[in-house]
Amino acid sequence: MLKWLWTNRERPLLGSKQWWKVWAKRALTAPRLLGAIRRQTALRRRGAQIQSPSFMAPSVVNGNPARLEIGAGSFVGRVEIHLHDRIQIGRNVVLNDGVRLLTGSHDVNDPNFKLLTGPIVIGDYAWIAMGAVLLPGVMVGEGAVVGADAVVSKDVPDYTIMVGNPARPLNKTRNRQLRYQPLRGLASVEAWLGRDGIIE
């Protein structure tokens, strides 16, 4: 990601007031950015497929990282990711703090408490709000929204807004012309690209 930011960086005139301002922002936000890069590098070394640019806050990742895939432009907050099965996160997805992705559960009727697993797939431009829980085998469609603290046990259709426990759809859908870039809202990215920089 650092190479990508360097290549696409805002380039104010050397020594200008804007140059000093830009480099001060870069210095102040560097620890958070470098922390995200270190986390993603460590996961990649263990087999995760994480496209650049993307951002991952300090998170709990249990299980085999080779089962994790994160698309470009996605923001992953302070979340819990349990990799008993595959988790695929699309492009330009937002996972807010407190989200839990659970790919394993147990059969309560089995005398041996058998582990049951199922993959989680999250489509492009989906937004999983703070504290939401996705259970094993769930597919969240493109552009779908899962509200704060919702518990999702069934698939969420494209552009549907789900809320509650258990999660249920609202009687409205989301705009289908989504073009937002979650990383644009991060100070550590804006420090490099500037306000008008484009993420591709």
C-alpha cells in the first residue's frame, strides 16, 4: 500500500506552505498507516489474499489466514474474524468496529457437539455497521447494508438494508449507483492523496 500511496501522492511545490502542511499530516498519521501495512503484510505471509489499497485496523483474526480475502478499497475496522471456513470481502466494503464474522458454530443436538462451518461472502460496496454479527454460511449482497448490532443468519439480497436481531429487511432499498471509496475518509490516506485524489 505504501508504494501505491507514494506513486499516487499529492505533489505540492517543494518548500511551499502546502508542502509543509502535507508532510506534517503524513508524519502525524504515519503510525496508524504503518500499523495497517504491518498487519496486512503479516496476514499475506500466512496466505491471506488482501488487495491494495485497503486498510485493516487492529483486529482479532482466529484460524487459517489463507481462508481470508479482502478486496481493494475496503476498510476493515476493529473486528473479529473467525476463519473456520472461507471469508471473502469484496471491493469498497466497510466493516465498522465491533463487527464479528463467525464461520463456525456447533450442532447443539449432536452428542459430540459437532463443529458446523460455512463461508461468509460480502459483496462489493456492502456496509456492515458497528457491532453486527454475521453467522456461518451467510452471503451479503452487493451494496447491502447490515445495521448496527444486527445478527444475520440468512442471506442478504443486493442493495437490501437489514436491521435487528434476528436481522430483517427494511421496506426500502439502497441506491444502486454506488461509487464511494471508503478509504477516502481515512486521514492517513488523505494525507497522501489530498482531498481530490482518486483511488483506483
